[in-house]
Amino acid sequence: MQVMDMETASREPASTREELVAGWRTVLPACVAVVPLGLALGVLVVHSGLAWWWAPVLGAIVFAGTMEFLLVGLLAAAAPLAQIAVSTLLVNFRHVFYAISFPLHRVHGSGWKAYSTFALTDEAYALTVTPESAGWSRARIIGIQAFFHVAWVLCVAAGAGLGSLIPPQVVGLEFAVTALFVVLGLEAYKVRRSLPIPALALGCALVAALISRENMLLIAMGLFVAAIVGPYVLATRRSRDD
């Protein structure tokens, strides 16, 4: 009887609190890794001539690290809304492909789905599409995104506070964005151990850089998707013809 009780208890789903704690533990390394990036953005906001409060506002409402760095310059230059909209589309175009494999179907409730879609960052995507995350609940997925959201806003606000202490002669803080993506790429490779896909992505990036550096992101993403989807479509047609 005791054995049966133990087996039943072992099958009971984890509580919401336990899932949130597990989500916090999962996202904590990403929160620590993003501290330099958030501080750099806060410093950039202050050094661009914007009021300090723009930093936490951008962090909370925009919540798209790469785009926020670009948006600071656009706001400081009073760029037209159309230019901001096009820049946002180009920079965040990769999120269209994130939606293909992000486990939004496990986030029940229209409100939670809306927030999960809004808070779909590179870090949240990388953490929630691994083989180990296949059975994660809504609470853990939302917990990962919400904890990272709060950590990002706090880091950006802290960076704005430190901005006045860092002399404008200090340059290169924006390189934190590139460093973050390199780390995410290395971590993704460690999980899947697949060399052809990273090599294909690198090749698409190099070709896109040779074609047009100004539109490198969009061209590289288009080449990468064509290289992935193209063979699948051709194989499907051949199987139908046979």
C-alpha cells in the first residue's frame, strides 16, 4: 500500500510554485549573462541625451534587446515613425521563425498567450525549445519569460543610474549584443551537437554580408530558410510523384 502511495505521489504534477521556482533556476544563468548587456543599454540611453527613465520604459515595453539599442539612436535622432517601423520589422523578423517551434500551445489562456508572444526573446526561445523542455508547463514557460523580463528591466535601469558615472570616452559597450548571440549559439550547439546547421547559418551570413551589409540580417535569414525548407519541399513533391 505504501508503495502504491509513493508511486501515485511520484506521478502527481508539480505545483505552480514548484514550476515557477524551476523556471527561475532555469533562466537564472541567462539573467546573469544579460547583466552587461542591460547595463550597456542603460548607459547608452543616458549618453544619447535621453532622460534616464527612457531606459526602464524601453526595457519594459519594447523588451527586444537588439532593437532597443537601435531604437535609442532612432529616438535620439527623432527618426520618423515609418523608419522605426521598418527597422523593427527587419531586426525582429527572425521571431517569425521562432513561432514555428516555440511551445505556445502549452501556454493556455488568451492573456497568457499574448504575454508569452510579447516576451518571446532569443533567450526564452533558446531555453524552451530544447529536448528537455518538451514537458514543461505553462507556469514554467511563463515564469522563465517573466523572470527574464523583470531582470532585464532592472539591469537597464541600473545601467541608466550608472550612466552618469561612466565617461563618454568609454566605447564598445554595444559589442555586448554580439557577445550574447555568440554565447547563445555555442550553448545551442552543445545541446544538439549538430555541425551542419551552424555551418549553414554561418555560410548564409557570410554570403549576405557580401551581398549587402545594410540588409545582411534579412538576406541571411531568407537564405537560411530557403536552404532548410527548399529540400523538404522538393522531397515532398518527389514522394507524391512516386
